[in-house]
Amino acid sequence: MRTTPRPTWGIVGVLSTAALALTGSAAAASPGEEPCRISVGTAVIRHTPSKTAPKAGVGRLDQKCRFHGYSRDVNWAHITMKGSGVDGWVDRHSVSTAKEELAPSGP
């Protein structure tokens, strides 16, 4: 007897499908992402969470970004700069994710 193979979804497929059904869009922010901004004059963005890692770019005061999470030691924040799309790691004290602190710091 021949049987038709059934698709196997796995937990990731099921959760992704459920998330799409709830949001109605594939363009929704990934879980754990939130808006952020650079909170220091200049933040060096590095390819990996290390002071000796090559530079990926630079973020300037009040530039907006997307926060993806922290390194295991919570010393580095993984971000993507809005506009330029530069993705990398900055010192955790260089970004602000708190909603009340996302407003520009200037006058």
C-alpha cells in the first residue's frame, strides 16, 4: 500500500506559522528585537563581541538601531543600525533600549 508523505513541521515551523497568523505579516520584528538608540557620542560596532574584533562601523549619538540581545556575559549588545544596516556588537553601555530613553537626548 502506498501512502502520501505528510509534511513534517517541527516546533519552529508551527511557531512561525502561528506568529504569521497572529500578525498577518512576515515583516514583523523578530521575537526579542526592540528599538534602540546610540546613547554615547561614538559607539564602535564590532563584528563579534570583543574589544579586539574588527570594526564593522560606527554609531553616533541618537542614531536609531534595532536591539537583538546581549552576549552571554551581558557585556555586549547585538544591534543593527537603521538606515545603514550595519550589524554588529557594541558595548552594552553604548545603547539605550528603554522606551522613555529613546527620545533624542539633545535640546
